[in-house]
Amino acid sequence: MSQAASVLKQMTIKMLPFSDAASDDLPIGQLLRLSLFQISVGMAAVMLLGTLNRVMIVELSVPAFLVACMIALPVLIAPFRALLGFRSDTYRSAIGWKRIPYLWFGTLWQMGGLAIMPMSLLVLGGDVVHDIPFAGEVLAALAFVMTGLGMHMTQTAGLALAADRATDETRPRVVALLYVMFLIGMGLSAVIVGYLLRDFGNIRLIQVVQGTAVVTMVLNVIALWKQENIRPMSAAERAQPRPKFQDAWKDFTAGGQAGRLIVVVALGTLAFNMQDVLLEPYGGEILGLSVSATTLLTALWAMGALIGFGLAARWLSTGTDPFRMAGRGLLFGLVAFCAVIFSAPMNSPTIFFAGAGLIGFGGGLFSVSTLTAAMTMPAEGLAGRGLALGVWGAAQATAAGLGVAIGGTVRDVVNAAATSGQLGEAMASPATGYSVVYHIEIALIFATLIALGPLVKSGRTTSTTGGSAKIGLADFPT
């Protein structure tokens, strides 16, 4: 009987990619419950970067420049992610909690931002009459900042809590499970929100967004309940001096390749994310797709990212250099943006959706590859894996925010010139502004490839995976 149970256990581990992520300190039930916070963050990401930007631009007729600035606000908070993670590492309380306070208050910020979001957007779009100057802009900015701050705080503290409870052997698989749950949350919420908004109206918008706020609170409370082991601290322990963030940063930058890697991450993320605020409006304005249809773009993006993640696992298992994999992701990005550009003159939603999926695939492959390189970067002293992840996330999210703002601004400026006839009769089309943004992203991909070149040459020794090593989907953290 014991031999049969052992065989059954081994078969289960082989068939279920994350069954071996559990440990005695973090059973599979508690791990799956903890991963619910990633579902809520994925829901908020869909609302901010997918549904709401299209609703504001197309249905509420808000200028794309203003929409881009609103969406960029929460993303630009991302540089503080490394500091938030470091502070939760060194947080001291009489109760003994370290991560739970950050996870709880992050949940409150995220829920509060989503709760006031729909009315703020209606004021911004002029559907609510008022006499207060810039009331819509201020309220919308407040809602986006609150939601973004909550997302970053919740995700940083939640990932750190999972890493604390996992063992050295299971930690990469645990963090990988949380990454996949984030993508699943984005994909499922994109489908659900798209279905609920198929008959768009102001009341329905309020119901959907505020319903998302309620679900966020429920999921996160379930996720954090009794997850952190409490070890009360004495007054003497709390009075001890804390480590300094500057010292840890010096240790990290002493790795040698840190500066160039940050440049590559920033340029590549800028290349893939300038279209974030424009992809769904492009489908609605140029190709005439409905709100429900364009919301499915996020699901396609998440599916493409998951496929890229799985291929990265397979390629790394054969000893492929992570920097070379990043280059492959950039090349797929070139194909993706070309497909999106040609979908307008060919009036082909099929090519457009294929391009959206390839954007997710190329961007996901690029992100996983650069993250793997950051994880294997040599560091000493206080600089550890957590700081490397924080810096990688900060560089990526900051570039994403700048890309959103630049993309919306360029689209507005170029379209204003094109529709007024300043660029000639052939360019007098609303698709011109979008096309210019996509061509800029192609140029940025070439710039990223140039910056990546020296790392490909020096990165051959950074790969820690031999050709005989077995690495599956669950072995890659994010």
C-alpha cells in the first residue's frame, strides 16, 4: 500500500506543475489561498490598463493624453516597490507581523481607489454637472493613484510573505505559481468584465467597477488570513538599528552588469508598453470593435505571455542564455507591431488579434528572460534576491508608466496634425497617430537589441542551468 501511495504521489507531482511547490511550512491549501491576492491585482490591472482606458477615450470622449497621464500615475509609483519590500523586510512590531500590515493597507488603498473610480470618471467625462474647476481631473487622478499604490503595496508584501514561508527549494516554484495566478486573474477578469460591459452604460460601469472593489477586499482578506507566523518582539529587539537601504543598493550595483541590465529592461519595457493605452481604442476607433470584443485583447495578451513563459522554461532547461531569450522576445515584438499596423489598411480584426497575442508573447518572454538574468546576477552582502526583484520591477513599471504617457501624447499630437491636413491628404486619417506610436515602438526594440548585445557576449557564464538539468514551468519566479 505504501509503495502504491508513493507511486501515486510521484505521478501527481509530474502531472500537476505546481504540486511540488508546497512544503511542510506552506501546505498546498494555504499556498493556493495566499495566491488569491494575485487574482485581485490582476483584476485591477485589467480595469486600469484595459477596460477603463478604452471607456474613457471612446465612450466618455476623454482626450488620450489625459487618459495616458491618469494611467501612468499609479505605474510611476513603482520605483518605491524596492523600498517597500526592503521596509517590510526590516519592519518591527510588538506583535511580530512584518508583511501583513503592508498587505492589509495595500488592500484598503486598492479597494478605495476602485470604489471611487467610476464616479470620478463620470465627472471627468462631463456626465455629472458641476461648477468646480478641474474636479474631474483631481478625482480621477486620486482614484488612479490610490488603486496603483494599493496594487504595488499588496503585490510586494504578498510576494515577500510567500517567499518567507516557502523553503529554499520550493521558493522559486511558489513565486512562479503567484505569477501564473496573476495572469489567470487578468485573463478571467478580462472575459468577465467584457461580458458584463457588452451593453455599456453609466450605471453598468459603476456596478462593474465597484463590484471589482468588493471582490478585491474579499479575496485579499481570505488570502492574508492567518498566513504569517507571529513571533512577538521585545522592546530591545525593536530598538535595534535597522539596516540601511543605501547599503543594500551599493551591494547590488557592485554586480557589474546591473546598470546595463536596468537600461535594457527600461528600453524593452518602454517598447512593449507604449501601446498599452492605445491598443483597445485602436480596435474600437479604427476597426470598429465593441467594448466586449476589445476587452478580450487582455485575455489574448495573458495567453500569449503564458505561452512565452512555458517556452522560456523549455529553452532554459537546454542551457539557453537568458539574454539570447530576451532577444527572441524582442524579435517577436517586431512581428507583433507590424501585424497591428497592417491590420488597419487591411481592415482585418484577425490580424489585429494575432498581433495583440504576439505582443503578450514577446513581452512575456522578454520579461522572464531579463528577470532570470537579474536573479543570477552576482551580489554580495545585503544585496539579495529580493532587492534584485524589486529593482527589476521598479525599472519595468517605471518605464511602462512613461511609455503609457508618451504613447497617449504622441497619438493626440500626431492625430491633431493629421486630421487638420498638416501632414497631407494621404495621412489625414485617425489611424495615423496610432501608426506613429507603433513605429516608435519598433525603433525602441532595435535600440534595446543594441543595448542587449554586450550582455549576450558576457552573459554566457550567467546561465546556471545545464543541458541535463530539469526545469519546468514552475521553476521560474517573477
